[in-house]
Amino acid sequence: MIIHHPLLGPRDSSEFVYLGDASLINRPDWQAEDATEAFYDYAYLRDNPAGEHRELWFHEGGDRSWLVVTRNTATHEISKVELARDVARAQGRSK
Amino acid sequence: MHDLVAITALGGTEPKIDRVGSVTCTETPGVALASVAARQGREDKTRNAVSQLIGAETPAVGKFTGGPIIAFWTGPDQWMIEAPFETHEDLAHLVKENTGDTASVSEQTDAWVRFDLDGEGVLAVLELLSSLDCRKMAAGAASRTSIHHLGCFVLCRASGSFSVYGPRSSAGSLHHAIVAAMKSAL
């Protein structure tokens, strides 16, 4: 499997490690009223789609950037690769 | 004063040189290193400061520029600065003076071991060592990759001439991997 790194171009997937669902970058506010429920949801509840799935990959054997990879879980086709920091900043996050 | 003897990363008093076929692997201890990471919102200022320091355009993705102080790209808004140890022993201090509060600077001298690979068959050796597409690397290219499960930087100094930076604490393992690959490939 080849992952098209947005900066470095096509790289072998063996250079990357998989973390999990891309929603993990949206860590809940620990001071919120419903923090307990939000963290339960954040830590344990996952969708398991047969199809397009957004997930976090770490380029460990490369430039060590975090990526959001859109991958079809049925075909392994990768349709989109973004830097996770760009995704977070597009959502108005500062870091 | 203690009477201390300087040793190289491989433990010798002289840098180790290995020759197999047409390729030479030279341990190169005489370098000072410092890493630079731009602070958020000050990326452009950091880029300018690095550019002034190295006397060249700050390297883009996958490149290195400058001389005798060079910078190579290590990640988004991050660079490693390299200079001859003899003249720039206090490199991290110099880099910090240049970048000020626009960037975070870390001393990296002696955190890395450098092996220079030169010779005609060097691409065959690098192909065995990593998944990097080294045949597409021209002079001035720099990339991080995994060699022997170690995170290493590979710099293409000129055609057929590469530098490999690996973690100094694993210098022996990296040296073994390189020499084994040289014996296999050549």
C-alpha cells in the first residue's frame, strides 16, 4: 500500500504507523459539564464503517508528521491524505 | 584537569573507514548540529533567520541548502543545522542568537553519528538499507527514513555521495547494517 504524503509524495505504508479514527484529534473539553460522557464517547465508541473511513497515521519512518488518511476499508483505496495539523486548523483549532 | 581522551561514536580514537568494492563508508565525527523548530505563527521569521544564518534560501521540503553552515529539512517548519565542529562548536548558541524567540533550538551535536557513503555502487547499498527512492535523490536532497529500524537522515551531497545520520547511541548497529549491506550489494 502506498500513501501519498502531502509533502513528501508517495511513500510505502511500512514507513507509517496507524493510530485510529481521525476523530481522536477532537479531544473533548475536560472542564465541560458533560466531560465524563464526552470522554467515554471519545475513548470507547467508534463507528466501524465498511467503506470510507478517516483515520490517523503517523509517518514514523519519515518526517514524523501526523496525517489524516481517508481510506476505503473495503477496498483499501486511499482517496485523500491531509496533514492532521491542517485539518485541525481548518476546524479553528490553534494547535 | 581530567585527562580525557576523545572517542568517536564507534568508540575509536580515529574515525572508522570501511571499503567494500567501489564504496567507502567513512565515520565523520567533526560536525556540530542543532535543530530548529519554528514557533507557531512565527514560521516566516524563523525561515528568514535560518536563511541569514546559512547564507542561502531556507531549504524546502526534502532539501538542504547553505555552506559551510547548512540546513536540512526535517519536518514541517523544522530544520537541522549542520556546521564543521572546529569552527562552530557552539552552533546551538549561534542558531538561538539568530532565531531569538521565533523558534526553539536544541543542541544535537553528539546525538547523531554520521557516515559518509561514497562511490559508484552507493545507490545499490542505500536501496538495501531503506525504502527511500534514492535514485531520485539529486544533489541537495535530504530525507528521513528508517534504516535497520533506526530513524536516520539521508543527504545526497553529490551524485554518488551520500551522508547518513543515525542515532549515536545505535552507532554500532547502524555501522553493522551499512557494512553488511555493502558486502551484500557489491
